[in-house]
Amino acid sequence: MNAALLMFSLALPASAAQGSVARTLQDEFAALAKSAKPAVVNISTVREEQYLVQPNYYFGAPDDLFGQFYGQPTRPKVYTHRTGGVGSGFLFDPSGHVITNDHVVRDATEIKVTLTSPEGKEESLPGTVVGRDPNLDLAVVQVQAKRRFPFLRLADSDKVRVGEWAVAIGSPFSLEQTLTVGVVSAVRQSLSIEGRPYRNLIQTDAAINQGNSGGPLLNLDGEVIGVNTAIFSPSGASAGIGFAIASNEIKLALEYLLAGRQSPLGWLGVEAAPVDDLIMRRFNLPSADGVIVSAVMPGGPAQEAGLRRGDAIVALDGKPVQSPQDLVARITRIRPGTQVPLGIVRKGAAQTLSVRIGKRPDSQEPAQRPAPPEEEETNSAAALLTWEGAVFERSKGGIRVSSVEPSSPLFGTLKKGDLVRGVDGHEVASLEDIQSAVAAADLRRGMVFDVVRRGKALYLSVKL
């Protein structure tokens, strides 16, 4: 809204001014819809799955029946199962390239892209996948037609502010060209949705439903600030909590998607946990800022840089690290091969390491994870130690948690099968070690257990 319009609205009576502002905003939404909709597409897919069925004696084909009677092998039948899917997308250049979610086109054997002209006329064209990145849940589809297309521009999502208007356009429940309006509710650095990690998400209360996936989330200038990707909903319908992959993430990935490759993700090679007051005290940290390194992957960039288990990472490339999610989100955005400073605290002393960011492997090996302890028979009471409702016993791998009573203050922190390697900085290798360690501990002040759970190294803090 320009200054002249604002001054004019202030000069009007309150009700007239409110009506004028509302009509102006209404006109803004209508103009945005008119300009953006021709570049928003519906994507319908077909997936085919083939499977073999071995006919049995009673229900096989007649020739199979006689073949079995005379001892001849039966022929398996090949069946093809076809399923359909619907999603959204948008054109981002005049050449007919469409951005959508990877989960919209994954495993598709047929893709149909439907465009809608400004006059409302629909046109369906075949599409082919140019590039997919399952890690980012992004894909590029090429519309098969030789002409220029309307397209949407990508905004700078780093400038998005909470409270700004957000407009979603897509095909919820196959209802094409549906527009909904809301605001930017939050900007989230990372989030796990149905087990899939996402980074740099824009949260909105604009209604997003099934079929909106891959469609654009727009600002009032008609620029794309994100790709609508997921919703949080107990019912399966919009509950006012939708998420879009930020447009700057798309910009980083486009070079690789257009070349048919996945974008390389930066990788440090550590497992990290938040720092609380007990971790801060145990590791002699100046504050609860940063993250504590619970494991370092052998041969990874962190190990090569000299990072150790028990170090606290407090800064990356000169900027404070807020959480494990913040660390992961920022590392993945750094191009592999880049040398960056890593600020750490080790045994109370601040240091700076130089680390060369690696390329995240497709599958990561466990980070310095010992094998789970082998169980051994412990019928003797001498082989057991009970403390605060938790029972510890010897195993071939060390000291193992045998059980934890529900009434124990350790219940929910320690679990059956945990291998205890240390308590409050004291190494534990025998029942005598753990007996001495817990005798010196004070649950009212809190304590930190160093354990291995299902092969994963953890620092666990507990306090009464």
C-alpha cells in the first residue's frame, strides 16, 4: 500500500477507512491470483507395479491344470497394478520446467501436467522427470511442448518475516487452481516429518491439504517463497499447520536438478545433542550454548579436523550454533570441500578447528558405535548392583542395565540393555567402578551417564 493511499484512508471515518483497506487487500489477492494461476499446474501420475503369482491346482488356467496333472511345471502369471496420484507444481522458467515435490513424481511411469489459461481453459501435456532429489524432496519435470510458458519467480526466502501474508495455490483433493490465504506462522531451521528430515521450512496457516504438495507458497508480490510440502494434521485435512520448503533451498538445488543429479549435501560426520545445565557443568562449559558431540564418525571430516567425543561445538563459520538441528541445517548448505572454522570448547578451553566439509554419504555408518553387549548369565547376586531402582549387571561388553523400576528416578532416562561407560566423568568398566561412581553422585544436583544404546553413543542427564 503506498503512502498516498494510507493518508487517504486515515482521513476517512473509521468504518470507511477499514472498508477501503479491506477492498484494497481484496484487490491485491485477486490480482495475485490472476497473474500467478497460469503458472501453477496440476500433476497427475500413474505408477505401475508388476508382481508374479504362481497358479495353484484348482485355479490355474486349463493348460496349467493339465500340465500339473502330467507333472509339467506351471507358468507364473504376471500382473500389473496401476495406481494414480495427484499433486501440484509451478513453472519457474519459460522453457516449461516445473518444480514439484519428489514424493509427487517418485516411481511414476506416466506424468500428465495440466495448465490453466487466464480464461480458464485447461490443457494437459505429457511431462518427464528431469531430476529428482529425495533428500530435499524436490523434483523438476519438463513439460513436453515447444513454446514459451508463463512462470513464477523465486523470492529471497531469507527475507521472509513471521506475520507476512502467505498465499498457497494448488490442487487439494484434485480441486485444481485452489487459492488459500494465511500468514507466515514460523520459519523453522529443520523438522522431521514422518521420519524424513527437512531443513529450512516456512510454516503457514494458509490451508494446505492433500494434493497441494509441490505447489507454490507466494508473497503478495506473486513471488514464490516456498514449495508446499507437508501438513501436520491428526485428521488428514488442514489444521492450520502447513510447511513449505524455502525458496532459497530450491535455488541451491536447481543447478543439480536440471542436470539430473542430486545436490551434494555438506557433512560433518558427528552425532550431537543439546547442552543442558548438567551437561554444561559436567563438561566445564561456559554456557549452555552450542551442542555436545556424542559421537564422531571414523574417517569423517570432523575426525580429520581433530574433533573429539565430549567436545562442545559452539560456533560454525563465526556464527553461534543454537541446536543440533541448527548445526545440521547449516552444514548441509555448505558446499562439500569448503574449509570453515569450527568453534569448540574442550575441557573448559575454547579452541578453533579448521574443518573441510565433506559430502554426505548416501548411507552413513554408525559413528564409533560399539557392538551391543553380549548377555551372560548372572544368577549370582554378586554379579548385580541395585541403585535407585535400577539394576546393573556385568556383561561381556561392560556394565549393562538389567532393569529399571517404574518408580525409579532413573526410569525414562536409563533403559534395559543400555551399556554404561561412564558416570559423571568417571569411567565405568566393572561393578566396583559403577558402585564408586554412584556413591559419589548426588541426584539432587544431577548426574550425567555416558551410555551406548543399540549401538548409539549418548550422554544422558538426570536430576531429581
